[in-house]
Amino acid sequence: MKVLVIGGGAREHALCRSLSLDPDVTALYCAPGNAGIGEVAELCPVDALDGEAVARLATELEAGLVVVGPEAPLVAGVADAVRAAGIPCFGPSREAAELEGSKAFAKDVMAAAGVPTGRSYVCTTPEEIDEALDAFGAPYVVKDDGLAAGKGVVVTSDLDKAREHALACGGRVVIEEFLDGPEVSLFAITDGETVVPLTPAQDFKRALDGDEGPNTGGMGAYSPLPWADPKLVDDVMATVLQPTVDELHRRGTPFAGLLYAGLAITSRGVRVIEFNARFGDPETQVVLARLQTPLAGLLLHAAQGTLDLEPPLRWRNDAAVTVVVASHNYPDTPRTGDPIEGLDEVAAQDAPHAYVLHAGTKRDGGAIVSAGGRVLSVTATGQDLAQARERAYRAVARIRLDGSQHRTDIAREAAGE
């Protein structure tokens, strides 16, 4: 099978890495990709938001499966265009992707499906914003209703900052009650009816150690979660994932692709913080590091509506940890164009237990340079979290990128350190 992956971040590198190891994949392409993805897939130039262009490319390549990685192309309807060309596509339709594209829409679906989530107000005026902030009190949770590349959420005890962010969002803004307790990311593959959960992971949104600093797209992740209730996945399947998929199917907008549930394990039970319509980054890096089932067939079953024929998933017993190396000044205005050194050292000295997945990188002559805020995801596996964590940070220490930053506490508490 020939597979085309759309996107160019570390999530897509993780997907391409897993697909490149699948014996059923005879040719692998990525559009537009990045410097690291180019080592495992053939890169193709394309506007990832142009559904017709993506469909033409997939047709020219004779792809048997297209995998859309990022949220923006899904919300733009790229998956619809690919399917209209007669090519199986892993990724929800434009209408179903509104589950991530609009937080207000997601709240409406959850209410109809009886999915447990935080109370919220959808606000469109300064007066409504003030009323909602006053109703909930601190800490304030303010979310841009639309896509914001993982940086549209502000959680703060400062009323002025909360109001400033709400006004800056423009249009609709969702203000929610604060949900206490640890957060969990749970992915599920679905064909619109059958739902297959993956293994839980936890990511770290704040830029600095100790969960300080601004929200980011994610600074690291780990899996499994030794502290989680063994019944967590079954409970979330019954109360969140299956009801949501069923509700979207009832509405005539079946969700086929990757359903991501961001969860808070509160004192009142599991509550949904948000839904995403695609693999999360950086959680994908650790989840796929542990998945033993070949990826291509799993995604193809979801794309073709035959997920009920997929045998049970197989998982490695290893633990996995990912540490994100970010550019200077991320997440504000990251500096780009800096050369990255030490990648060959990681490949020579830390493989196969540790490896580097590229996010914001590009080739500049013979060098690889930074080209975004989150530059690399250093991923490692081990017999437990402590070993995986040690291997990941050993590899991070070999990487040289001027002004770079990374958190030093990814999975530290879970590893018992």
C-alpha cells in the first residue's frame, strides 16, 4: 500500500516513522514534511489546506491511504476532497472536525450525548464575558472558540489577564469552570461507529518546570500512567468516546478518524476538557512508540468503515517519554534559522531506545536549522518510566541549538523521582 501523510510536525514524523516500519507500506510520502521526515518518506510540496491540491497529489501518487495529521486541514475539509476523489482517508469530514474547530459546537455535542464536562458559557460581547468570569471566579479558564494552534487557552487567577485574553480572541469565546485534578489524554480510532481506544498518555502544556509559564502546544509527554485507575479506559469509552461518536452519527455527520479526549480526573469524576479531531502532539510520539500493531492497516480499517474487523491492538510493555526541545523565546515569537547539531550523535549512541522526531526543522544547504517554535521531540523507551526518562534526557543533552529550551521535569513525578 502507498500512503500519503499530510503535515510537517513531530506528530507527522511519528506517524511516518511507524508507517515506515509497517511491512504492508510499499511507498511512503509526506506533504510538506520536514527535514527529519525526509529521511523516512519522500517529501512532496503541497498546500496542506487546499483539499483539491491534496486530492490531486494523492491521485498522482496512486495512494491507497491518505492520513491527515493537523487540525487545520481537517477543519478546512481536506479529508472530504480526498474521499471525493475515491481515495480512503484517515481523518474526519469538515463537519465532524468542528468538534475541534469550535469549542461551542463540542459543548453542544457533549450536552446532547450526556458526556461529563465542565460548566461553560459561550460569550460574544464584553458584557457576557464579564458576567461569565464573575459567575465562575478564579481560577479563570478562557478559550478561543476556534483553532489557535494549542495556544488559545488561558488559565489564570488574574482577572485582568483573563478578560484581556477573552477580548483578544474576537468573536465567540468559551469561559468554563476550572476542573481540578490531573489531566489525561486518551486517543481513540473510530470509523464512525466502532471505537477502538489507544493507551492513555499525559502531556505537559506549560512552558516551564513545575507547570509554570504560559500555555504551549505541549512540552513533553509520557505513557503509560502508573497512577491511573485500571478501569479508566473502559469508563471513558462508556461515558465519553462511544456516546460522542454515536451522537455525531445520529446527527448525520459521522466522525471517522482519530478522536482525542483531553480529560481531567476531578474529585467529582472524569470530565472532558476538550476534544481534538486528530492525533495530539506530543502524546502521539509516546503512544505510537508503544503500539505494536502495524499502523497502516489500523488506519485503513477506520477509513474504510471496517474497524470492527481489526483484531485487538497489541502494545509493548515498554514505557515511553518524549521531551520537546523548543526555540528561543517560544511560545511568544520563536527565533528560527539556528543550526541544529548533535542529531548524528543521538542516532549513533542512543538508538534504538532513543530517537529524534523533527517538528520545526528544515534543510539549509547541508545543515538542518530550526524553522518553528517546537523544534524537536526527543523520544525514548525503557523497561519503566525511570529508564525511558533517563534515556530521553541523555539524548536531549547531545543536541545543540543556540538559545533552545526544554522542561527538565517530564514524567519525573510519575517515575517516582
